[in-house]
Amino acid sequence: MIKDLSIVFPSYNEEKRLKNTFKQILKLKKKLKKRKLEVIFVDDGSFDKSKNLINNFRETQKKKGIKIESILFEKNIGKGFALKKGVEKCTKKWILTSDVDLSVPLDQVLKWDETNLIKKNKIYFGSRNLSESKVIKKNYRYILGAILNFLTNKILNINIKDTQCGFKLYEKSKAKKIFSNMMVKGFAHDLELILIARKLRFSIKELPIKWTHKDGSKVNIFFEPIKMFLILLLLKIKYF
């Protein structure tokens, strides 16, 4: 059972999404009841109003039982690096990483817990490619996902159906070990953390999710696949 939870949100120019994120955090806190919740926002060099919104939310929640922390970068470094720094600061027994757009609703983690899917000694990946998952996404994402899965299987021998979903759950001890060893700073960090977990002999289990496409992705669908392919080759050299 998840008795306390840290959530890490990497954020970059998310002022239009943050208000809904704050609302969903408060809803989750009510559902958690007496269980402790810690939320860590890692602002990765935003130049919009994100930093002010995060700081204001943190101040308003100080006396309401939710521990809100923020890490603010002056320059944009990358999602992987933001998550690494966020995980470093987590104090609760379980750590959830989630995207600010909440394509996967936060209470998904409670549904996993309530249906006894969460056990000790495993890492849990939300997966859009399981038959039980309910997914609404655009066609180009199916195509890109299929290409990436093919390449990761062939180059890195990774057989996980969905490596890129940002909704992942870890026991704190495992998360700290994985992210402390992670070097990839961008979107391809998901692949490296799988390789690190495998090296450490940590078991990864995919779980079904409800996932809805949200516009405004920071991923460039033309250049990111090329970058991803090059990183796959670099990871092949490093871990094999």
C-alpha cells in the first residue's frame, strides 16, 4: 500500500497548464486523506509566468498539509536532468513522476494501489500499449511510438511496450539509485533509466492507464526521432 507519496513534475513554459495541475493536486490530496503528499516542481528554465505561478501555489499551500517544493533553473537543460534533480529532493517512500499536462490523471496511481497492482521490489511504468489501457491519441503518435519501440528492441534489446510515458512509480530507494546514475539530460532519459534498472537488476512492470492526448507538446516530431536514434547508438556503446 502507498502510505506516502512524492510527485515530481518537470516543467518548461507550462503557464497555461499549471492551474489545472494545481487543481488536480488538491483533488488527489483529498483522496489520499491522512496519507502524506509531497509535490516537487522542477522548472527547467521557463521564460513565461510558470515560476511565479509555482511559487504562489507553494505559498498558499504551506498551511494546508501539502508539502510543495520548487527547483528553479535559470536555463533550459532537459527533462531528464529536471527529473534527476527532483528525485534527489524527494523524501517519501514512493516517488511518482508525471508530466504537467496530466495526460494520465493523478488518481491513476490510487487506482493501481486500490486494485493491488503495487507490490514492493518493482518499478511501475504507465503503458499506453496494454490492451487494458484507455488511450486517446493522434495517429502520428502511434507511428512514432511504433518506430521507437522497434528501434529500442533491435538496438538496446528493450522489450517494454511503452518506454516514453511520463507516468512512472518507484520506491524511493530504487529511484535514488537509478537517477543518480543517469547521464542523459533530454527526452531519451527514459531509455537510459531502463538500462540502469536492468544493470541494477530492478524489475520493471507495465501497468494500464487512462491516457488522453494534450496539445502543446515540447517534442519536435521531425528532429526528436533523429536525436533519439543517435542517443540509442550512444547508449548501445555505453551499456553493451
